[in-house]
Amino acid sequence: MLRRVLFALCALFVLLPSAARAEGWLDMISLSGLLETDVRFNVEDYRGPVEGEGYNFAINRNDAILHAEIRPHDSLVAVFDGRLRFYGFNTADDLPGLSRDRNQVDPFSVQVDQAYVATRGLPWSWLDLKAGRMVQTWGSADVFNQVDLLNPHDFYDPMDYVRKVPNQMFEVDVYPADWLTLTAVWIPVFKPALLPPSAPLGFAVETDANGCLSSFPAPPLSVEDNQALADLFASVDPCSLNFATPQVNLYMPKYTFADSQVGARAKFSFETIDFALTYYYGRFPYPIAYNAAAVANPSTTQPGKVNVDYVAEVMYPRMQVAGLDFSYTAPWLFDVGIVGELAVIFPEQVTFGLRAYQGDAKIYEATSVNVPSTPFIKATFGMDYTFTKWLYVNAMYLRGFFDEFNDAYGVHNYVVATAELKFRSDSLKLRLAGILNVDDLSNVANPQLTWVITPGLEALVGAFIFGGKTTPSNTYDYAAREKFGQKAAGRSFAYLKVRFTF
Amino acid sequence: MIRSTVVAALLVWGLALAQEDASTPAPPTPPPAAAPAAAPKLSPQEILAKMEALNNGFADQKMEIRITVFEVDGSKKSYDMTMFQKGDKKRLIQFTSGEMKGMSTLVEDRNTVHVYLPGFKKVRRVAAHNMNQSLAGSDLSSEDMAQVSWAADWNLSLEKEDDTSYWLLLTPKSADSAYSKVQHRVDKKTFAQQETHYFNKAGEEVKRFVNTNFTDFHGVMRNKKITVSDPRTGHRTEMDILDFVVNQGLKDDLFTVRSLQWGK
């Protein structure tokens, strides 16, 4: 199947221009794209699933991205964004695998980020329509958009934090006046956010050098309930417990009309300020724990050992979000740029329940409200300024990270800062970016040096470094894990990218 | 990156400075016989008004532009872009090469600039402070480029004149300006802006525009090359106008945020 898609893409590359030339359509087609190779190296050995593993290549990837716009006339456009990605790591793990399928030795995927058609001014001059697979971004801030909920983020690669999960949707834009734009979007089917490969570590138990249980991640229960749960295991020799890899199941919304999503926006523009009022009804795109069970049974193969299976279920709660965002240039403050976003979230309540069984006997049960139904706020407030020709600074305060939903972890506070320095006529750019969790002081730093070798060809070298403790300050407190310190956040790595834009 | 884009948008003004219209009537040939009557002496305001009329005197304009930035050590890099302009206010710049390809900037006035960022798939308003950044390391900055009407914000006098040129001296009305004075050399025959010199508050020349290669573009004359340099360092930027057409009937709708983000 994948091969067929790839073949079709290649055919598109080859045939489209010639067909266009034959039909005189060439002027209607605009092609652009990107070739990028990306090599990353883990620069630590303690944040992975196995202690001591590290200082190895984490990614060896090659992307070919094509963006095509076909405009038969001024009021119609078809847009295609495709990505061919080679992953660079052999996945064949046996001898037959080397002769069975090249895809195992050189795995790749084809991804389509956008494929939609749009009309403009049809049938009325004040109306635009869009339908198909697309990626939308709402909000005024850079990246950290609290009101941007139509497409969840694709955090498979945490460094590519602007990448999103595309979805099929229908959009209507109405322009009743120069200063006002009204937008309505309907998304029939919900799609969840993609998570980094490190995410399952959030459910993994910790073992010591002898393979004996040392701790397990606290579920979203009260400290007292988690203490009681731990006491169950305290009476057992930790070295006798065989913990299986936790199984985390997704409880997905059904494909019904009632489970579709809608968004609406009224965007205003006056003088030096743009602002928008938004509304979204749908689901929170990051998983929220709501059910778990631990089952202990004597091992049938290892006398004296106890097998422990842990099964959890996560869900995507409904929510309504009323939002406001603005961007403004402050002439009274040195022309500083100011952006703000405020989202008031009305969540569906989520109650978490955990049961523990010894054989068939239930030995523990606890429940807790993981997400209360009370409304809460997520917000972004930022400022940016160009100090000199070569120095630009952007700083933001965040109330609530992408994946925070006022569950037992809470809604945390962050400071995001970026300084960009340019040298040699902008051919060398040094960007120093960082995020600090103000509540637990964990952080992530992302220094990056970009060399524009020649226009269109760039080399980037940098690092993505997580700071903070991998273990929580209180093992019984779900909220005590450090945001960027915990292993589930990911690994620290250095990277080298070479990118060609055409 | 956003800052670079903004300055690129403002390039429009710099390019406009180089404009000269072939349709401008040639000065009358003096009669060969008796001594001609002295031409009425123009005031500095009239000279400037004629120069600005040349710069923005079309219903709309479209330029294909190549910018080449020269380092002092001789290395260079080039970017291509297309600029659309309507009247003397609205303009749209689309980057067509290099790492900024796909980026578009809409300039409505100094306080209303929007940029489409393809990497983010969104339109963002650009703060005024970003106007101070250079484009891709070029010698162009916002204060140079944002001068739509010199008459509005600068005091004006005629510094000198010679056989071919008027030399206008402008001093800023606002103390916020980075420049203490600006000189324009204006061609006496065509009122085209030939050179512009910028001086900082220490009286040092910090930037120089020189317009050359007067060329016929589809019946309209325009300087094909604009060289912007920093006399202190020798760093320079050359803007080559690859193509230039006017009065193509560009719609107002092209110069809107709606257009900026549609079909991207």
C-alpha cells in the first residue's frame, strides 16, 4: 500500500508539470518544498527506559516535503502538502527480515498534511469556503496558543513543536466588513494528539540495579490513597514482583455526529490591534487517566515470584472553550509587540478509579475526581522586541502547558524566552530558547546555531536539553513529578540538520 | 525571521525611490534665438512633491526583484521576491527563493503590517519595533524604507543645486529619528531621486542609496539597480529590478489579510 502511495506521489511529481504544460496549466500550479536530513544523538544515559543506555543516535531521518497549489482561477485553489519520510534505522530483527522487505531495512512513511480545496468570493464576494484535510492555527501568540484547538499537536517529535495532526474539516469564512472576519469550522471526527515515544515511561515502574521494584508512578489519587496502595506492596519482597509493561488503552470517542467538533471565531482588526473571540466544542486532545487495575498472580514459571499486570484506560474528555486573543503594538512602550490569549475551559468531569486484585480477590479500590467540572483558565501573555539589528528577544508567560487540563497534576505556570542573535549579514543565527516551569523549576533549553550556507541551504546544529529531577519529590503525589524532569518528557539530545528549500 | 520579512516589505519604499517615469514630459527645449525667459524657480517643496509623484504615481505596480547582499570580504548571497503595490500605501511582498520562500508580507502602513509564516501556517501582525531589522542581512532598514512621504515628517530646504541636480536637505521633525539629516539628489530634468544620504546624530554618513541603470520596462523608465551601502564599512546591498510593470488592474482585494492567508 505504502509503495503504491509513494508511486502515486512520484507520478504526481513527474506527470503534473508535463500535463500542466500540455494543457497550459503551468501558470496555475505553484510548487515548493523542502529536503531535510536530521541526525540526533542522545547526550545522556539516564532519561531512557533503561538506566545506563545513551550516548547513541536517536534519530537518523530524511524528509522530502512538497507543497503544491493549483489555482485554475482567482476564486479556486487546491492545496496539497505531502511528506515522504525515511526513518533511517533498520527494523529487521531476524535474518529473513533482511531479504523479505526493504522497508524493514529502510523504513519510510508517506504523510499528507493538507489536501483541500478552497473557494474565494463564491457565490458571494464576502464568503470563502474550505473543505478537506487541513491544518489550522488560531491565536496570536507564537506556538503557545491556548485558543488553538482545531488541530492537536503532533508531539511525536517534541522538537518539532509547531507540527500538528491534520484533520478533515469544513470551514466557512465570512467577511462582512474590512475589520471583521467570522469563521465557523466543523470537524466531523476527533483525532488525538500524537505523543513522544517517551510518553509510556509516565506509566513505567522504576526498578533498582537488581531489577527489584523501587517505585511506581503515582496514579491520580490522593496522597493517602496512594500511600495505602504502596503499603500493599510494602509487605511483599520487591524483588519477587515481575511487573509487566503497563498496558494503557485509549477510550476513544465514537464516530457519531454528537462526537464531532465545532469552532467559531470573530476576528476584529482596529488600528494597531487585532483581537478575536473564539469558541470551541470538542474534546481535550491529550489523554486523561480515568480507570486502572493492577492484578497480581503467582508466577507459574518462576516459583516465589508474583506477576503484576497493570492495565490503565485513558480518555479524551469533552470540553467547551471560550477564548480571547489579541496582538498589539504599544506605541507608548517603545513599540513593543504584545500578545495575549485567554481560554476559559468548561471541562467534562473525569473520575479516576483504581482497583487492585490478588488473583480474583479485590484487595484495594479508590476513586478520585481527576478533572473537576469547574471551569479553569489557560493563558498566554507575551512581549517581543527588536533591540538592535542583530538582537531580538521574545518572552512569554504561560498559564497551562499544551497537555494540562486541570487534572490531579494541576495547571502550572511557565516562562518561555527566546533570544535571537544574527551575525555576518544574518548568515549566522544563534537562537537561545528555553522554557522554565515556575512551579517545579524543571526546564528545557534549546540553543541552536543556523548557518545559511547559501540562500535556501541551511545547516542547523543545536541541542534540546531537559533539566530537572527524573523522580518526583513525593512518590505518592501525582502532582509531584517534574514537568520537564520526568522521563516521560523525553531525552536530551544534540542534533545536526541540513535543509534545502526550493 | 518576522523582522526580516517586515523590512523586506518596506523595500517597496526604497525601490520606489528609484522610480522614474518615461511619460514624464521632458523639459522644454530653450528657443535658440533670444535669451530664454528664466524658468520659474521651484521651491524645495515643489521639487520634493514632483519626486514623490514619480515614485508613487501609478495605479499599481508589480516588480520582480533580486537582492544581493555583499559582505565586506566579497562573499555574497541573493534572494528573489515579487512586490505588488497599489497607490502609495498598499503593498504585498512575496518571497520566491531561498529559505524564506513562501513567506508573504502585507504592508498597509507603518503600524499595520501582517506576515504570513508558512512554517506556522498563520498570519501574524508584526510589531512596529520589528521594522528596525534588516532583510536577510542587507543594508536596508525600516526607517529608510518607511518614508512614504518625506514632506509629512521632515523639514525641508534646498541645500544646493548644480547643472544637473537639486540637493534637498531634510531634517526630522521628530526627535525619535535615528538620523540627524538626509540628503536627496534629485535630477533636474526628470525629478528622479538619484541619490540619498543618511547621517546619524554625530553627523556621520551611515547609509547611501545610489540609483543607476536607467532602463525601459515595458515603456516605463526605471532605475534598474539600486545600491545601498554603509560608507563606514563598505557593506553593500544591490537591488536589481528584473521586471517592472504598472497599471495591471490589481484588485484591492489582493492587499488584504484575507488574501494573504487564502489557499496556503
